[in-house]
Amino acid sequence: MDVTIEPLSCGTLTAGRSMFERGADDTPVELPVPSWLIRHGDDLMLFDCAMHTALTTAGPAREEVELFFGLGVSADDMVASRLRDRDVDPADIDIVILSHLHFDHAGGLAQLPNARVLVQRDEWAAGFDADLAAANSFDPTDYDLGHEVVTLDGEHDVFGDGRVVCIPTPGHTPGHQSLRVRLADREIALCADCAYFAETLDGASLPPFGHDAARQAQSIDRLRALRAGGATLIPGHDPGVFSSLPARLT
């Protein structure tokens, strides 16, 4: 069974580094917003799906994001466009695994009409709890779209063969998850926002915001344990790491 990962570049968010790392200065940093196309034999799936089409044009949605970030996104950066660049019809995506419900990870869901969504139960519940949704900056218009949703309780082997496994890494949000993918001769762990940068995985400060910093630190320890076991960890928004990736990881 061939399993591959293709990083999709779906725009950028820019802000002072202090927004992403407590105690850092305000030097601007431009973060890539990725989605990850995973081919498992004939199965097509995404880990995260980037941003909503509403952010490509002037309007209330874009204005709200621009209160906090410089937004670098166009129609070409939408996940549907990036999939077509890879000769994939967005309607053919079978599964979307959401690391969490923030706008730059779940906002592209509307472009994937036939996907089944896999999300941790705690995350999905928080997305429909008014207080938790507000505290975590969740917007139901990103994810409450009528898709079939499978809520997960902890670790989940997506295909039952150990090749694609959801790993709970809560803290950044109530039910954040990462993804372990076993390729032909190596293991990759996509960390999403459990760790923005490679430095975060090596002890750099966490962001000044988040649901539960202590749990996030424990989740980073879990990812480090995967690395100690031979896995390559790919942080969620590290510009240097993302720019160095090949078009396809095999």
C-alpha cells in the first residue's frame, strides 16, 4: 500500500513573533498556512483544509482576520485550487481530518462537499459550546456545514493498518490532534498547532494564548517521544521547515 503526503501551500498569516511565542519581540513573521494531501492507495484525504473563500475578498470576514494578522491569500491559495493543481477534484476527497477548528485549519471545509470529517470529540463539543467557542475563537460557519462528522475519543487508526493515525495533542484548543503517517520507510508526524515552530518542539516558549498551556506542553512531550522513536516532526507553521519540503513525501 503506497502512502504519500503532499504539502499544499494555502496562503500566509503575518504578525509579530510575540503573538506566536511568549517573550519574543515584535519582528514580523510570515507563517505558511498549509493543508496536507495524503494518498493512501486509492483513498484521498486531507489533514486540515486552510481558509475560507470569504477571506479572498474585502468584507467583514477578511476585516476581522486583519485585526490580528496580515493576510496573504488569494483564490489561487484556496485548498480547492491547490488540489486541482495536483489533478485532484475537491469533490473526490474522501476524508478531512481536522487538527482543530480555527479558521486557518477548518475554513476550507466548504470547498470539500463529499468529505467525511474526523475530529476529536472534545474539539467538536467545544465548537458548539458558546463559551468555549468564543474563548477559542471558533466560528461555526467554518465547520457546521452538514458534512458527515465522526467524533474521535483519543488515538484513532484511520484505515486500520497503522499507516495514518490521529494522535490527540490537546492544549492549543480543547481537542487538538496531530497526525502520524507511516510512509514506505519512515514515519512523519504532522504537529499542526501543537507546535508552530521547530523551536517550539525543542523548548521554546508557547504562544501567549491557548486553551491550556500545561496540556499543550504535555502534548509536545508526546510528540518528542515520537521523534525519539524515529519519527520526523513537521511543525504547524514554521516557514523554514515548510519551504524546505519536497512536493511529495514518500
